[in-house]
Amino acid sequence: MLALAETIAGTIFNGKAHVKLINYPDNYPQDEPRRRCPDLSKIKKELGYVQKVGLKEGLKRAFAWMRETGG
């Protein structure tokens, strides 16, 4: 999530947004994973998924759409 937040800060806000890392609260469930990294190999293999838009371009498009639509 930190890497994604930094990518958004750099791509969308031209580095003007500050990313702050906070610690998990003490009451956070112990079995809750602290890192999630989706594995797209199954969707690629089973459905022939091919990424057409990179992360940065996708973020730019999503934020532009949100600005236009108020979404």
C-alpha cells in the first residue's frame, strides 16, 4: 500500500501530496495479513487476461473521470 500511495502522490499530485506511514493498532487481528499482493497468473491463464493500461496511466484516467463526474 505504501508503494501504491507513493505512486499516486507522484503521478496524480506531482509529488505535492505527503504519504504518511502509520503503524497497525495493537487490537488489529493477528491473523490479518499485513501485506497483500494479488496473483494474476490464474486470470491470465484461464481467461487470457492481458493488461492494456499500465498502473500510472490507469490512475490518471481514474482520477480524471472522478474529477469530471464527481465520483
